[in-house]
Amino acid sequence: MDIVIVGNGKIGHAIAEGLRRARPSWPVRILGRSDDCAPAGEADVVLLCVKPLQVRAALASLAPALKHDSTLVSVAAKTTLAFLRELLPQGVGVVRAMPNLPVSELVGMTALACESDATGIACAETIFAAMGRTVRVEERLMDAATAMNGCGPAYAYVIVEAWIDAGIKLGFSYETSRTLVAQTLLGAAASVLASDEHPAALKTAVTTPAGCTIEGLMQLEDGRIRSTIVRAIIAAAKA
Ligand SMILES: NC(=O)c1ccc[n+]([C@@H]2O[C@H](COP(=O)([O-])OP(=O)(O)OC[C@H]3O[C@@H](n4cnc5c(N)ncnc54)[C@H](OP(=O)(O)O)[C@@H]3O)[C@@H](O)[C@H]2O)c1
């Protein structure tokens, strides 16, 4: 599969890095603004990784060059399939993807949506599944996916930062605290993915009666952590 990434910014670079690690044999080229877009005309899949307001201009030069049986996968937030379809030649498949930056570490999470005839969705799934997990969603849920997994790493980093600070306050070095926190979160996430149990049941297993976990949980509840997280993600989805 010949892949061209258009847009050498944060997510374009992360996808290029992820594919280089996961599938070193795949030919992947990344094009910046000043590069000739001719390689996009030879690609089976073009990943459009520009800002939403840059999509129209990028496609004005790219679209005429695309192979008629190729697929354009756009990661631009808020940019609908209908809008993209208008700018593309007949025969070119179109898919929306909402990945996140950990694709570079092969632990990305990507939501995918496509038109009803579904041309190209299997290619998009193959590409993003090589760098983590994928889910197919209805297009109406793509803004929600942006808030859930696209923006999600930023929410996790705020929690990680505060948690590391707690470790430092308790006497650990920054490096030790960072390892304690990041590996604990990785373990919790792995347990959620590996188990059919609801997170509430997993939490109960950690919570000894009259123990220290319940003391910490009570402080989190006093800080309204649940409603804060729910409201934050809903606000991001509506932004
Ligand atoms: N960052 C994330 O975590 C993330 C996650 C999921 C989805 N997204 C989506 O991904 C898109 C890009 O986000 P980003 O954070 O990667 O932004 P970014 O860092 O600003 O990257 C966009 C890149 O595209 C380049 N570009 C613009 N027009 C171009 C053209 N015609 N040909 C080639 N390159 C062109 C820009 O160059 P200039 O700097 O010269 O303009 C810039 O390097 C957005 O639509 C966003 O919604 C981002």
C-alpha cells in the first residue's frame, strides 16, 4: 500500500513515525506545504493532515492529481464527508479519521467514519490498526470522538502532571514519580481493555474496607472529579 501524508505537522508527523515503526516495509511519504504534490498522484491512500481551514486550499491542488481508485483519509476535525466529497473527483474514496498523537507509540486510538458505499474504509482501518486500536462510528459522532480520543491525551497529561506532583510532595524524585504514575495508568488501562468487568468493579477490587484507597477516593469525589470530567469532554465536543 503506497501511502502519502499531506501535512508535516503534529499529527502528520506522529502518523509517519507510527507507520515507520509498525510497518517499515510500507512506502510512506510525507509532504509539507512547499513540496511538489505529484507523489500524491501515485498513492493508494492519501492521509490529509492539515488544519480544517487549510483543507479546501490543500485539496484544490491535490484533488486533480489523485488516482481514480485511491482513498483520501482526512483527519481534520469538523470537516464533513459531504464537504470533502464536493472537493474530490468521482471514484476517489473518502474516509474521516480521528486519531490521537500516541499513534507514534503504536498505542493510538482512531475513530473512523465513511460514506455508505464504504470505499476505502478497509484501507484506513489497516493503516490505523497498525498503530493501535480503531473503531468505526457514524459520522454524526465524529465531533464526540474528537473530544473523547483526539483531545483525550491532553486530559490524561493534566492528571499525570498533578499525580507526579503528588509523588514529588511525598518525597519521590520526578523520574521515579513519573514512572510510578505512567506505569500505573498503563496498567489500569490494560486491565480495563482486558476485562469484561465494569470499571466500578475493578475499583472495588483495589479498595480494602477501611483502607487508604477509600480515603483517596473520597477526596476525588469531594473534588467532583466525575462531573468535571464529563462536563469537560462534553464542552470539547461542542466547541
Ligand atoms: N494534533 C492532534 O493531536 C490531532 C489529533 C487528531 C486530529 N487532528 C487534526 O489534524 C489536523 C492537523 O492538526 P495538527 O495538530 O497536526 O496541526 P499542525 O501541527 O498545524 O499541522 C498542519 C500542517 O499542515 C501543513 N499544511 C497546511 N497546508 C498544507 C498543504 N496545502 N500541503 C501540505 N501541508 C500543508 C501546515 O503547514 P504550515 O505550518 O505552513 O501551515 C502544518 O505543518 C487538524 O485538522 C486537527 O483537527 C489533530
